[in-house]
Amino acid sequence: MPRQGKLLIAASGTGGHLFPALAVAEELPEYEIHWLGVRDRLEQQLIPPRYPLHTIHFSGVQGKTPWAKLRPLWQFWGAFWQTRQLLKQGHFQGVFTTGGYIAAPAILAARSLGRVALLHESNALPGKVTRWLAPWCTLVALGTPASLAYLKSKRLNLRVTGTPVRPDILHPGDLALPIPKDVPLILVMGGSQGAVAINRLVRETVHHWLDAGAWVVHLTGNNDPDAQGVQHPHYLVFPFFEPMGPLLHRADIVISRAGASALAELTLTGTPALLIPYPHAAEDHQTVNAEVLVSAGAAEMIPQSALTGDRLGRIILEWLGQPQKLQAMAENARQLAMPNSSQQVADLIRMLIPTP
Ligand SMILES: CC(=O)N[C@H]1[C@@H](OP(=O)(O)OP(=O)(O)OC[C@H]2O[C@@H](n3ccc(=O)[nH]c3=O)[C@H](O)[C@@H]2O)O[C@H](CO)[C@@H](O)[C@@H]1O
């Protein structure tokens, strides 16, 4: 048996799944933590070497043709079996997962061995894996109380904890960018992979914002061939930026997709946002995420289909001239913030998997 608590974290693919899991891992120095991921995904770059990374081959259970349906099932069985062997041979006491495909083999393997499975769901509309497997979990932690409406069974062990964020969101240092203190700053971001459609709209109109005296930081992601299409000394383009904390605190307006982590961060930094949900997100879950902020007066939402560069340009110019509106949005955002989420989830792990 291990001499300290031993935990397997299953989180893969996007910043939205990896950052909350990393934030919780950092709160648990007394545990030996290993990571379960998938080859060639973001975890390969983001997970520090102190958490040994084990990879399985699994990409979900969707498919249209009979063969396409069957292959993932076969893959799932392989992933389940590999995870079960890892848990058993490594004497892990339990699994913590932030949802997504990898959560399925991780939860089922842990429960088949009678070990703890704690799932954190950050989206307001819980993903399919969460809805299907919540009854198997020892406990499900939720990023927002809005999710409770979708998880009504009395058999579920639920806690609303908020979504864990990286420490620099809560305790930002100085922003290491040469932006003057007294200019308005617009931040454009599209989730951990960027959003090419938003990037295009912004490039169509950004010169109007720059002419109005604003500075713009644009996080384009790595998949935009035209990312460098506009050049201006006050328009700063990065494929990916870290640390986000100082940047979100400094920004006066954020234009963003509506992934759960980004929204949790916006509430903690109190940053007014124009949200453009990713139109192809599973079950349109980003719209449901965005509605939580919109109904609290913390953000406004526009579907991508209703947006042109010109319209986006005019909205942001109007906002730049309405500091009181922005201040009210910022205050409303802060009302939604749940700042000690990482500690709460870490405490749940300590409760379920006590260290010897
Ligand atoms: C396209 C898609 O389906 N995305 C989903 C994905 O998250 P996805 O990673 O797309 O989006 P999130 O908003 O949840 O997370 C993005 C994270 O990346 C960080 N960031 C972003 C840009 C950058 O340059 N630097 C940086 O650090 C943000 O600060 C944030 O922490 O999983 C989330 C959690 O299930 C879902 O809510 C999202 O809908």
C-alpha cells in the first residue's frame, strides 16, 4: 500500500478540462498524483513532469456508420481495461476527473474496483458523460448552481463548488506587457484553442477601436493562418498567453467564447464581457454557460450567426463610451464569483481519500 494518498487525475484535451484539474492538483501536495490523458493532446504540453502522465487511446463514443459506432466501443473497452490495470497495480485510491470522454473509462474503472470517483462538471449544462455517469460517481462537484436543474435524481451526491482556476487569476502579478495604465484595453480570446471565426470578425473592425484610442490584446490560438494580418503598435497578437490573471484584471472589455473556465475567470476578475458562444459546441452548451452571466447582468451574448465585423465594431465602440455600464457589469460579474473553488474540491478529495 502507498505511504501517502495516491490519486489519478483524468483530464484531457482542452484548457477547460486541464486548468481546473491542475488547480486542484496544486492544492494537494500531500498526495502522490499521476495523470491520465490521451496521446498528442494538450496535456502533453501542459502537465508538469511532477505528475507522471499515462496515456490511453480513446476519442469518445460517437459515430454514424455501424463500423464507426463499433470502433469507439472497442476503444472504450481497451481504455477501461488499461485504466483499471493502472489503478490496481499502482494502488491508486481513487480518481478525480473534470469530465469529457476520458471521464468515462476513468469513473467506471475506479468504481469497478470499489475505489473513489470524484467528477467535477464545470458547464452549466452538464455534458453527456456527466449525466450518464453521475450516478456511478462517489460525488459530483459542480461549477455553477445552474447545473442542479439538469441533475435532479435524489440518488446523486452533489456539491456546488465553483470551477477551480489557476492561482494567478486570484492573485495576479504585474502585467508584463508595455500597455499604458490609462488607455482602455480590449481583450479578445476564443478558449484554449482560439476561435478563427471571431479572429476574422475582429480583424475587420479592430482599426476603429485603435482609432478610438484603445489597445487590443488578441489571443488567436495556433490555427489561424491570418493571425498576423493586421499590424499596429497598439494591437498585440499572441497565439496563447500566460499568465491570464494580470491580463483579465487589466482588460476593460473581453470578447470571448463561453467556455466554462473562461467564464469562471471573468467572474473572479470582474471583467465585463461580450460572449460569442462556439456554435458547434456539444448540445450548444456554451450558450447555456453564457446565459448564467447574461441573466446576472455580467455579460451580453450575441450568437456568431448574428454578428458581422461591422456590428461587433459598433457594439464595442458604444461600450467604450459607457464606463458606468461597464462598471455595473463588472460588479454583477463579481457577485457570481466563487473564489475558493480549488480548496473546496481539494477538501472533498481529502474527505473521500484520507491520507494514511
Ligand atoms: C470548444 C469547446 O467545446 N470548448 C469547451 C472546453 O473548453 P475550452 O478550453 O475551449 O474553454 P474554457 O473557456 O473552458 O477554457 C479556456 C482556458 O484557456 C485559458 N487560456 C485561453 C487562451 C490563452 O491564450 N491562454 C489561456 O490560458 C483561459 O484562461 C481558460 O482558462 O471545455 C470547457 C469545459 O468543459 C467547455 O466549457 C468548453 O465549451
